[in-house]
Amino acid sequence: MVIPLKLQRLQDLLRELDRCVVAYSGGVDSTLVAKVAFDILGERALAVTAASPSLMQEDLDDARTQAAFIGIPHEVVETHELANPNYSNNPVNRCYFCKSELHDTLIPFARERGITAVLDGANLDDLGDYRPGFQAARERGIRSPLIECQIAKLDVRQLSEYLGLPWWNKPAMPCLSSRFPYGEEITLTKLQRLAQAERYLRQAGWRDFRVRSDRDTARIEVQPEQIGAFVQTVDLPNLVERFKSFGYTYVTLDLEGYRQGKLNQVLDPHQLQRFGAVS
């Protein structure tokens, strides 16, 4: 069997390491890194998931299930980014403080186990997006094997399918804090009501969507081609009643549809350059 070239590159890179910790969210990117790391290093590779109020319990459960499927040793650590006003006040570079907390937790965790290499799941496409967290990773010497091997998102999905990972087509699900407009304070109560709203839609069978939380308003985004089906098939009065029971006053549907990174459209070019647009 001919191994895809980009997979060979990733395997060769990981083969150079003695041991590693993978910052493992359970998303398709970090799952690929964890899978290949375990294939190459065995139990010398360790996947670590950070649990905090911005991670839905279902996503943590998925991470555990996927790690068990791969076979990689998996541990969960707690992070406390919400306790940092630089994060909870939700500035445009909020992700910098999130990743700082993550890596300042993972690095000593790794060192205590004699591990020097900490890896993340950033892929090549991320370099063209607004990602303030990259700066925090760079400052701390975190390695991004997918970027080093020129592996983009489409490559990640193709390689994951090639390796037989059932989650190769899993939708992107960033942390819940990414659903709030910049400048709105993020609190535990707001994260909990948002988690309830997204859980309601997940349980109803919707996959690739967002609930944006703007003050007392929940704004639902589904794929543009699914807007008609959403209106026709969802029990809207029940949805509104449930969302209000979660703590929202208003419930709306975004007629533009879901678009990744939509809340970044308010940023001006100066902010993008200063806080994390890499391209």
C-alpha cells in the first residue's frame, strides 16, 4: 500500500521525537496528530484534553471515546481561563489568553513526565485565519506538526479517512466562548445557557451550526442551504420556549446562514495584523 506523501512527512516528523504530549481537543485536527503520534511512538505519546466551562461535556466525552479508539493514553487537565479578566472581558485577542492558560498548564504537565515536546493540531489553513492563540503557542515553543508538514484542512480529512478514523468528517466545534461578540463579558452562567441551546439542536439532529449568544439574544446559524428545511421542520414555538427556559429573552435565525469566523468581520485590518492574522 502506498502511503500518502503528506502522511509520510508527518510520520517522519513524529519519528524524530522521543516522547510527546498532544494538546488534544477531540477535533479532527488534533485527533489526526494524536493518531499518527500513537502509531509512531506508542505509549510514549500522550493526549491531553483541557476541561473548562467553555468545553461542552459532550465534546469531552467525544475526546475520551476517540482517544480510546486510537489507543493513545489520554488524560484530562483543568484550565481556568475564565478566572482571568483578560479572557473573560472578551477582548479581540481573547484566544491569546486562552492558549496561554492552556500551554502554561500543559508544559509543566509534560515536564513532570520528562516530556519536552508539546504538539498542537493547528493546520496550514489556520495561518490565513484570525488566530491570536498562535502567538501564545509560538512564545512557548509549541510545535504544530500539521503546519510543519504543509497539511491543510482538506488533507486532514482525507488522511483521517485513509487511516480509518470514523470522525474524519466531524464539523469544526471551537470553544463556546467563540460564540460571543467581542466586548461582551463571558461568564459561567452565559456559557451554561449557551451549552444548553447547542445541546438542544445537536439532540435534534443538527450538526454544522452555531448558536451565537449576543446579550439576551440567541442567534441560530445553520448552513445557508438548510435554512428552508430548518424553518419547515423545526418545532419553532417549542424551540423558542426551550431557549427562553435556558435564559434567553430573544431567539432569532440568521438569514445569511452559518459562516465560520463570522464574528471576526467587525475587526479592522489593524487589529487583524496586531493580534493574529498570519497570512
